[in-house]
Amino acid sequence: MKKVILITLLLFSFISACGQKDDVPALPTAAAAATLPPLPEGANAVIVVEEEAPVAEPDSAVSPDSPTTIPPTAVPQTAPTQPTQFAYTYQQPDGNRIVFGKGNLPNLTPLDIPLDGTPQWVTALPLGEAVMWGVVLDDGRTQAFLVQDGETTEVTATELMPDVAPVMTVSDDWQQAGFLNPPVAEAGGNSPVVYDAAGNLAYSNTAGELFLLDVRSGDIIQIDAEILPDGRLLFDENGRLLILSDPTGRYDHGVLGDALEGGGVILVETGGAEPTIATHIIIPEPQVIEGTVPLWVDWDGDGQREIIATLSDANQGAQIVLYNEDGEQLAAGEPIGQGQRWRHQIAVAPFGPNGEMELATVLTPHIGGTVGFYQWNGDALNIVAELPGYTSHVINSPNLDMAMAGDFDGDGQPELLLPTDDRTQLGGIQRTADGAEAVYQLDLDGKMVTNLAGAALVSGDTAVGVGLDNGVLRVWQP
Ligand SMILES: [Ca+2]
Ligand SMILES: [Ca+2]
Ligand SMILES: [Ca+2]
């Protein structure tokens, strides 16, 4: 019954992904996208595409006796070879907030694009050397701008359901940006994702129900789990999904946009005849997972992803915990030691001075943040460098994507890019031999009110964008 109802609500639009823009040859084609009509009552619309770009991960060659060290040559310096088809505020579909490529951010003159209102979210989809910048304003309206060779062209943007964090794609002719809407009457805080090469869709609703839509048959399968209503749907190159589950209000902190936090994590395998929950991690009370996504990255380069979560409770505050995909705890960091104190996990990248893979975090971003870098050693996660003065989250905001990793100054070593505590500057925080330092600091001429958006261009260069409280989208793009 549910299947029949939902099918009737879907507005399919298959668009071929093989077309290329005539006057811009040899560029990777953008994502297929669909034109959405104005949202009907109930706002049921979905974009369906035929192809999906594989997830790129940093090279991760390691010596077996040094599991957390990778050679400097493994630092990701080039854009993924496959065109990117969707833009996420958390940069990568596996939740890792990293932009590939080598940028020249400190030396670029920013381009300020006036908006029709105050921005809330920014997305960036690379189209060769062009970038489609998508903006969701704080009143829910959307705008999109194609920037190429310093020229800005506003293009149409499809509507986004209220309170949905955006995932963006672009039409073949680059004349329209499309925001994915869940095919349900009342959406949760997340966008659907196209999680495999067949173009199949995963989506959820405010009740925390999770569905998989087979776009060929129209079959819809409900996964037997309750997910965090505003938890983002992560996926990997094998079409597996990883999502925070078992929502709970047992930790009275509620600083991430609502009062519910994760009580677990589910890993869903979709490749077989029936999707199955391969792993279900249950967090023991009183702890919860304080976040909207885990990080799902191969930290030690052994070819297997790990799951990183920030656990919190009223006694100890936040603590970083590392699991394998079977749900076994591999390592943990020290808890903060005081309730109502959060640590924001951002990205895993070869931040270390010798290319060591490290986790970048921000301690207490609401009350004066401190950047902290972790290394994984045996069953311990150890902080190896700290730098105060930076933030990555505004209290009570659903935006957990104000910081990201990448080599934005092009020196071959990735740094963490994030705002200063007052959000009027962006700092590039790079690891040194024995600590961390700001290797550049950029004035914003306004206050940052959105996530950071990044794009890896086909040349290997990078572009960065941010929305400001004065109604400006500021873009650094070569
Ligand atoms: Ca929450
Ligand atoms: Ca691993
Ligand atoms: Ca760098």
C-alpha cells in the first residue's frame, strides 16, 4: 500500500547524462538533472539521474608497520578522475569533509556575488573549470550561479523543501541547478541521496523511517530501523549506506538543531537481493552520538573503512570513538571530562607533517573553539596538536559543515579551513613538526553564516565559497 501511494507521488524525470555543452568540449559532463515543476501541495518531487560518480578517496599506500603514516606522495593533489555529479555540504558522500586538489586560496581575489537574501547553505559542483554555486537562503528560497573565467551567470534553481539540507546537481546544459527533494509529504532534515551507479535513491522522513527506491522497477523497500531524522545519509562506492539511528533525547544538551541525538549507527548493504542491515552499533546509555553524520573513512589505509563517532553524556561530555565496520570498538580518545561540552569531528586527511593521517576536530566551538588533531595509536586516539581561536559550529544550528580539509594553499600539505571564533575571517590551520599554526588568514568583510563549500576543478585546482550575513556569496575560484 505504501509503495502504491509513494509511487504516485513521485515525479520522475530521466535525463540522459551523455550530452555535453557544445562550446565547452572535453569537459567532464555535469550530472544529469531534471527540471522540477513548482512543488505541489505536499511537495513531492525527486530528481533521478542515471549515473553516479564513484566516491574518491585519498591514496592510502602504507607500510604495514606504520599503520597511521602514509608517504607524502600519497597526499591527494588531483581531482577525482570521474566527474562529480552531486554536491554535498559535507563535501564527500562518506561524510569526510575534504576537498581534493591543490588550491591558491591566499592569493586569489574573491568574487562577491550579491544574493536575494541571507544565505543559509552553499553547495559547489565542479564542471571542468567552471563551478555551479548553489545557495539556499534562510527563508528557503534557492539561487544558483555558474562561475567561469571570473564571469558570473545566474541560472535557475529548483525549489527545496523547507528545512532540508541541500544536495545539488546540475542539468546537462548547465542552465539549471537542481536540489534533491525527498519524495515524502513531510521531510526530515536530510536530503535523499543517489547511492549507487544504477541511480537508486535512499530517503527518509520526520518519523525516522528509511526507504530505498529502485528507480527502474519503482519498488520501495523500508529498512527495518529508526534513523536520526536529521541524520545525513552517507554512502560508499559499493552502494552501502551508513546512518545514525536510534534517536534518543536522553542527553539534555540539544545544541545541534534539535533535542534528538543518535543512539546507534546502522550500516546497510544494498547489493544483494534484499537490502540488509549488516551492522547495527548500539551506543550504551547514557552516552549518545552527538552529530548528524559519522565519519566513514579508511584511517589506516588497510582498504577497510572505519567509523568515527563523537559520543557524549552528561558526566564526561564528548569523546571520539573509532569502530570497525563490524561495530567493534578499535580505539577511543579521552573524554572532555565535563557534561555539556562538545567536540566537533571534521575530517580525516594526511594533515601530519610527514603525511600522517589525522582526524581534525574542534573542541567547544560555541564557547571559544580549539582545533585539535588526533592520531590513532593502538587502542588510543591521541591529540597531537592544538590551536585555539577557531570555530566550526553556531549553537543550535543544523549546519555542521563550516570547516573542511584540503590543500587550499597548494603547498602539498592539507590544512583545515575554518572561521575564526567571531566568523569574520577564514584561517588555514596546518600541522607543523610539533604543533599547528595558521598559515594564512582571509578577511571575509562580513560574518560567515553558511557552511563552507569546496570544489576540485578538472585542472587539479580548487575553489572555495562561503555565504555572509550581508547577503553575499563570496567565492575564491581561479
Ligand atoms: Ca540532533
Ligand atoms: Ca582502515
Ligand atoms: Ca597546504
